[in-house]
Amino acid sequence: MYLGYDIGTSAVKAVIIDAQGAPRYQASVEMAVDHPKPLWSEQDPDAWWQACIAATARLKADGAPLAAVDAVGLAGQMHGATLLDAAGEVLRPCILWNDGRSFAECAELEASVSDFRVRSGNMAMPGFTAPKLLWVRKHEPEVFRRIARVLLPKDYVRYRMTGELASEMSDASGTLWLDPARREWDDVLIAATGLDRARMPALFEGCEPVAALSAAAARALGLNRVPVVAGAGDNAGGAVGAGVIEPGQAFLSLGTSGVVFVVSDRHYAHPEKTVHAFCHCLPGRWHQMTVTLSAANSLAWLAHTVGRTVAELLQPLGNHADEETAVLFLPYLAGERSPHNDPRAVGQLHGLDNATDLADLTRAVLEGVAYSFCDGVEALREAGVHIGDIAVIGGGARSALWRQILADAIGLPLTYRVDAEVGPALGAARLAMIGVDAGEREAAIARVCRQPPASARHEPNAARAGYHRAKLARYRELYRLTRHMNWRDRPTG
């Protein structure tokens, strides 16, 4: 058996798969996110490790045979700046992927390296890691002087598991310190943030074993001292779980954030279209990606605001994807990445009147998130990326109604597969399975990373195209007309 962890933003998830790759046991432990100032988003790194221990204990309580686990894999939220001193102690809370304070530092970073986008393959955005370090150097100089290592969230968890300072290609791509084409650190990009290669972790491919669990970590988790593989950023991990590993294959992830992810056989960079060009976690593969910062989180926000559960919001809507609402929702609760790169963007509800009810608001949120995905798909197409059939994964994808609204709005078929909601944790477990396979690596990848069987397929309804086309135009115009009114100030510290 093989154990995968997904170090998410709202929860740590754990899944155990059997020798055939089928999920047998699952557990999840929720976590809090701190927002001490506008645009700020932080977490305590120790909370990730404690959540892993708690999730593993829940697996054991559910009857999982932990002694049968042969290897461990990790996936996790990308871009988070976890700063360690020379003793390996955390210097400050981790600055997360949806933190927007380093907007000004992005411009400074690109100005300091004339070929920045050529080297990194990406536009500097506040969510990425490198601008966060410029912000720390400027606003927390005492902390910056003490930095001995910078780790990404899942890599910090592996450090707690093994004592090794390591990362892998997919997650490292999102730091803006990696040359994705060569799959190695770029000294010029690192130096632009006042650091050097000595402060970077060693790089592995995602399916390569890094080290065994330490004796202390094995005791804390209740596992044997098994190998821990390098793992993946959450989206690449989700791709492995969905079997999206060959050029042209794609998935749409409807998690806390939202992603459209397309695999390629080489590094294609199109930063001007806000398309991310990263390494895949599997060797010899890359991917292009667009990101919506608040996808399923938008529905969770509405549920929390009105004191209902998500299920209670969705139940009155049934599966009626052909019903309409005049209400329009911009899902920019944490700013937006693709296609605007605008951390100051704000969420909006437009078109309310005395007849507006909770069902209207719920449907507007489902549609608004779908339109943010439309923007992502258009950005990928403008960048020359071909998108065919799309697998849909993530917790929000459990809603058949939402899946159909997405297919109708985007105009492409969506395939929902068995175990699609397991997501990156399943990919992490698969990487662990590949990592200890004694056979040839590509053969193991092909054998382990098969696409799960389809459980539902959603063809776009041509009769809905006019409705969504008109509403998408209003959605884009609302952002354009109100952008100058956004209340979020550029961060000053």
C-alpha cells in the first residue's frame, strides 16, 4: 500500500491506495488561514505537520493497516514562502499562494532582470514565491538576514518527515527561481531576490525517493521507516491522480482555487497571457496552466455568509442547468490571477432587486466561477494551447449541476472520473508507488497513472451558449468598468 498527503490550504488530506492503485482509505483534517492585514494570507507551518499526524491517526482509526504502507508521497499548495534559520526553525508564518502584498515587488523583480520572463518562463505575480522574499527583505530585514533555507509547504512537511531539504520540479517552477526548460535553479533569478543557491533545496523529479522517514517521524505517524518521494505541487499531483500525463491531455480543477491544466512535451512559455508554464512532476513533461484564485472557495464563502452548508445551498437548485438568474458574480474574493494578475480585484454581486433570493445568489456564484474558467481557457487558446476533452477534478466537482454549467459556459465537454474528488493526494500516493517500483520508470508511470474510469460526461448544451455568451460579456465589462473603484490599497507593509 502507498500513502499520499495533500498539504492544502483549507485541509490536509491523506489517502492510502492498494497495489492496483485504488483508494482504500481517506481522511482529512481542516486548517485555518490567517489574514492579519488586507491582502495578507498566512499559515503556521507546524499546523501542516500536526494535521498530517492527525489525518494519519484517523486513517488508523478507520482500520487502515499502516504497517502495510511501503512508501509515502506528498503534494501541496504551491508558492508558499516557508523560511527557516540555520537551526531549521521557522522564522515567521508562511506567506501563502493567495497573498497579494508583494504586488510592487513583482515590478521591481522584473525590472532587475532584463530577461526575467525568458529565464523563468512566467510573469512575476504576487502569488509566486520570489516576490514574497523581496517583500520580506524590504519590510522584515531581521528575518531576511536569518534565512538559511526557503521551502515550499509540502517540502517543509517532508523536512519534518525526513530531515532532508528537498524539492521537485513542478513545485519549484512556481518559485520563479527555476529555469523550467532546463529543470534546474537559475542563479541570476535567485540573486535578484538577494539569495543564493545555497539557500535552495536539492531538486528531484517527483517520483524519485528523497529519504526514509526519520525514527521520530515514523513514531509520530505510526508508520514504518519507509521511503518518501519528492512529490508534486498540488496541480501536478492532481494531474497524476487523474491520469493527465501525456501531451494534450487536460484537467479542470474545482478546488479552493481553480485551475485549467494542459500537458506538453516541452516548455512553452507565454507569460504575457498570464499563462503559467511549469514543469510537470514526472520527468520529460511540462504543462501550461491558468489559475482562478477563488473557485469552490466562492461557494464556501456564500454558505458561511448566509449560515448554510454548501449542500443546503445546492439542494434547491437540483440539476437544472438551464435555469437563469439576472444576478452576476465576480469571484475575486482574493484578487485574481488569470487573466488579470490583479491582487486588488474584489468580489462583486451585481443585478440585485427585491425578487432576488438565495437560489439566485447561489446560481450566480456557480456561473461567476465558470466565467473565470472561461477567461482561463481563452488565455490558453490565445497562447496557442490546444484543449480537447477535459477531465474535471476537485471537491467542487462533486456537483453535477456545477459541472454542467461549466461545460455549457466553456463550450467544451467535461469528463468526471471515479475518485476525481480525491485529487492531489491520490497523485501523491501514485508517485510513491512509482518511486519504489523496481521496473523501468516510464513503464511504471504508464502502468500506475492510468485515467480512472469515467463516471459522468457533460456535453455542452448548444441551447445555453447564447445565454452564457451574453452573461460572460457582462461579467468582463463589470470588471473593466469598476476596476478603478477597488478598495484594496497596494500593500505598504
